[in-house]
Amino acid sequence: MRKTMLFALAALAPLVIASAATAAPEDAPIATADEPTLASAVVVQAKIAYRNRSEATAPTLDYGLDYFQRFEPLTVGDALKRVPSVSFLSDVLESDGVRLRGLDPAYTQILINGEKVPGSGSSSGSFGNGADQSFFVDRIPAELIDHIEIVRSSSANRSGDAVAGALNIVLRDALALDGGYVRAGALMFDDKRIRGAFGGVWGGQVGPGRLLVGANTQGRRNPKEKLSLRYDKPGAALNNNEVQTDTRNGTDSSFNIAYDVPVGPGQLSMNGFYVHTDRYQDEDSIEYNTGANTNANLSTINNNDVDIQQDSYSLNGKYKFPMAGGTTSIKLGYAAFKADEYEFEYETEYLRDSTPFPDGDRFTGDQAKTRVTDDEVSAKLEHKRELNESTDLEFGVQYEGKRRDNRVSEVPRNRYNLPAATPPAYKPFDITGKARLEQTRIDPYVMLSGRSNGFKWEAGLRYETTDVKVQDFVLRDDTDKKYEVLLPSASIRYNLTAADQVYASVARTVRRPSFQHLSPVLLEEELGANDFVGNPNLDPEKAWGLDAGYERRMGRDGVFGVNVFYREIKDLLEIYNTGVRGSADDPPSDIAWVFSARNVGDGKVYGIEFDLSTPLTIIGMENTGVFLNYSYLDSEVSDEFGKRRFNSQAESVFNVGFIQDIPTFAASFGMSYRKQGEAYSRVVGEEVTTTYGADLEAFIEKRIGKNMVIRLTGSNLLDANKRETFNKFTTIASQETRDFDEYELEREKAGPVFQLTARMAF
């Protein structure tokens, strides 16, 4: 499919260019304190919204909330499923760790209002998502956002840890809204359970400045079914199968506030947000040996539950004022993340021998508590001035101080043989892992930018210094590591005509090892049944990247773009199998390993991205909007077995959809289709191939007057599924000769979700 789509879109490009209408007038100016957007315009969309055409010199895609809103995304993650090159490796109906260009979430910089935020990325066995160097976007309700920027290449005035690119989630500010609106809705899930969603936003003049406040709460639920089939090898007879139910149930609550006020000669801006996640994950499974799924073949009953409580909040202040012939900005920020998890897993094993139940059977009980706290303080001093009519100079220094504490407490494994007249009592929790990461960064930069006759450019240097200290309070081991990296960057953008422009950007970026990658604490069963132990001697990855592309404005609202990208990465960080048997190793039934992280050498990533967002005015259908984007993604790295792609990189991402407005009836409807390509992962001992089914969403809305809209949306209408194939081996030699230890097929699926929502402006 990917080659078909690639050639089809390449053929579409000249057609789009040739048939586009004349260029639209310049974009409307950004709203100021004198020009806030009316709340009624936010609630009742008078026309179809399209991708904004960004005029930033660095290649940037800009999507307003109105681009997503008619499909009623619950979270930022749900919204991002409709933009180019964003993939996920989550469970069905989950959109947590963004994999921009298919790469691990740690390669993508997540910003909120242009500032970094701490996150988990390690909840409930999702360690591979990069831990403290990534952020789960499904924790941010979509109601908070004003627009989302995809910054494809780095600039000197932003942190360089954006190898794949950056996602800037811009929240509504005090200058953006006049008036308010309320939202009420209900969601019905595949198991017929109903959860509510409520919220409201208000913005207006308060005293000498403008204030915006918002609050939102929404129920979350994701009931899934899983089936695992296990064989000795491909084509062999079935050994056993596992039937599992997995239900994620929770509530997200959020609050945000912003205030802008003139102070002296300058402008003071203050904003903050708070998000609380209350989530319970309930997994129950039953395993049967070969034959009918009856009690006679019952092998294992497992109950694995996780209670998750998470809090994220951020406070930022900025004062911008004229100084020394230019403009100076002083920024101060504080961000924090806290997560508490309690997990238990109870397993009863039957048919361990030929003796009928209960003789020879066994019960195993595990309990664990995990606490993560992350505090970050940031400060920036920046100055920008004109050198002449066409050239600007910007320079500054940015500080970041981070402290992350991680504590794991476990109850010693309670294992006993059946029958047991009096099962042994659980022992108290013991601290099995306690570590702290302290990271200090001081990053000065300088950047020149200019414009002349349709030509814009920027070039800069950023020097990032990092001082990392990892303390293991259990092993009583301290590790200090310091490194510096110089990050040049440059971008150009040229208007060929009033409608056509080309751009190119080159930048050096960096990926720092995460806390878990560095910490020498042994985390038992962190990667499925496998353990993980960090490596405090890791070096950061460094990458050179190139982006180049073309955009055409189509009429007043439409835009077509194509972008090619390339990344060459040094000191690549990857998870690997140490060859040491893990804590869950229980031959002959289970083989488990200890994994770690290492710098494995070099790699490269490349691809091409198309996107189209336009009304069909050219064929007389000005009330029909179409959206299409396709990304072909590829990479190359070498391991013990030869060349392969980066682990778990999707081969492609395809989105297509339309919105039909019916002005006569003050109504609209639309559909959106998404398909993510196959992903493959290979380490010593295991190879995993992951495929996802297609996702179809639809909506219909009715506008009532100028201040109210009622909208019905349906998501996952095709009952999307996730399929994984596991090839498991015991040694490098057995993997090379394809001498299987086990071959497993796993499938999970979830049903549709329907949402009825009403919004009213006041």
C-alpha cells in the first residue's frame, strides 16, 4: 500500500499546483488584547477550518483547535492522530507516547506554550517510551488547547533535544477569548457503560489586564479483549492459548488560568495549568493448554490490576519590555509531575504435573508501589534587536534545573504450593529501588535572522551544557556525568510566487539518556517478564538533520505541502539483552532476561511527507473540505544480526477525511480514516512485528442559533485491532538459525465509542 500511496500522491502534486486558485490575501493578524476571538465563534464554527499556513522561517505546521474540534477529540493525543507523521505504539484506543516520524517518544520534544514539561512515559510497563525524557500527550485534555505546532527542524532559541522534531501545544491565553462557553457531554463505550464530560472557559477584561480561566473533567474508559496463541514454532501445533480482558477506566480533570497585563513600559504574562489523572487498569486472563477451553485444560488464572494517580502542573511568568534599542524578555517557570501507582498480580498455576487439582499446583502473588516525583525550574533571559532594516539579532541564555525521584517498594513474592490449609500472610513492603536524578543545564545561544524580497532566513549557534548526577540510595552508588554539545542550525524560506514557497533547514540536535536508562537500579519485570537495569555511562545521541519542502497556497483557505527529511544519528541509544537470566525466569515454562541500554553505533532516518487541506472550491463545492496526509518513513541501523529499521518505527502513516457543511440547515457532517503501517522490533532473544487495523471516525452536528451546537461523534467505527507476532529465542545462535523457543501471536481489539456533546457560548 505504501508504494501505491507514494506514487499516487507524487502524481497529485502537479495536478494540485496546476489547478489551484489564485493566492489568498495575507493571513489575518494575530488577535491582540483589542481583538480577542468571540466565544460564539469558537463554539459555532461558521465555516470549515483548514491547516494554517505558518510563516515561521523554520519548517512548521500549524493546526488550530477548530481543525480537530468537530471530531471531538478527548485529548491532545486523539487530536494528533490526524496530522502527518505522528504514530503511536499504544494499546488500541490509546494515544499516549507520540512517535513523531515513527521514532521512540524520547526523540520528540513536547512543549506546552513553548516550554518543556516533565512527564512519566513509564507508567505501567511502558518503559520503552523514554521515561522522563518524554511526555504522555493523552494526559492533556483537548479542551485546553488553542493550537498545535509541529516544528520539523530546530532553531538556536529552542532546546536542541528534538531529533524527530517538536510538538508545541499552545494553550488558550488571556488575549485569545472574549466571553465564555460551557460544554456537557456523554460517552458510551463498547461495554455500554456511559461516562460524562463537562467543562467551561471564560475570558475577558479584569482590572487593567485580561483574564482567562478554564476547567474540564471527562470520563475515560477503554474496554479491550485480547487473545494470545502460543506455539513451539511457526506452523507447529498450538501449545496453549490465553484469553484476556483489559479495561482502562478513569477520569481526567484539568484547570488552566492566564492573565496578561501592561506593567510599566512592558507586558507581563502569567499562566498555569493543572491536570489530574485517576486511572484504574484491570487485566484478567485465563490460559488453557491444547484442546477445548474447559476446566480440564485450565492452565493459569491471572489477575493484574494497576491503580494510577498522576498530577501535572506548571506555572510560568514572562515580562517583555523595551531595552537598549531592542526588546528583552525575562521568563521564569516551575513545572512538576507526580505519579503514584499500586500494582498487584495474582496468579494460580494448574496442570504443573499429572496430578489432579490441587496437588502440585501453585499460587504466586506480587505487589508493588511506585512513586515518581519530578520538579523542574527554568529561567530565560533573551534579547532581540534590529541590526538594520532587514536583519535581527537575538541572543540569550536559558537555565533548567531538574530533580527526579523514583522509589519502588515491593512485597516479597508470596509463592506457595496448593493445597494450603493456611496460606502464608504477605510480608510488609520493602523499598527495593530508590534513586534520584539531578540535572542542570545552562544553554547560551545567538541567532541572526533576516528578510528581503520574499526571502527569509535564520542561522544560529546553541551551546548546551549538561551536568547529570544519579544517586542510587539502595546500592549506595553515585554517578556524575557532564557533557557539552554545540548545536548549529540554519533555515531559509523563499516565496517563489504569491502562492508558492520553498524552504530548507539543517540543524544538529541531541537526545539525552533518560533517568531509567542511567539508573543502575534493577527493575524486575519492567519489560513484560524481563527485567531492566540502567547504564550510568551512556553518552547522549547527536544527530544532524535536514528538512526541505514546498508549499502552495490554494485559494483563500487551502494548502498543499511536501517535505523530505533525513537524520544521521551518532551514538545511537537502544535497549539490548544482556544475556543474564531475569527474576521471572522459570524454565521450562518461562524464559526471562535482564535488559539494559547501550550506545550501539550510528543510524539514519529518512522519509517523505505529503499533506493537503483544502475546500473543493475549484469544482464548485466550496462547502466541502478535504484533508489528506501521507508519510513514508524509513531508517537503518545495524545490530548483531545485520541491518534493520529503528525498533518499532511505523512504515507509514495515512490520514484522509472530509467535512461537508450544509448552511441551509445549519448542519455539518464528516468522516476521517486513519491507517498506520507495520512496525518491527528486534533485540537478542525476541523479534516483534506490530500491525494496526484501520480507524474510522465520523460526526454530525446541528448548530442552534449563533451560540449553541450539538454534535454526535463516533470513533473506532471499524473495531480497530492490534496484532503482534513474537519470535522468541534463547541465544544469538538459536536466533540466527531460527531455532525457536516460542512463537506467539497476540491480538487485541476494542469496539466503537459514541459521544454526544452540547456547547453553548455566553
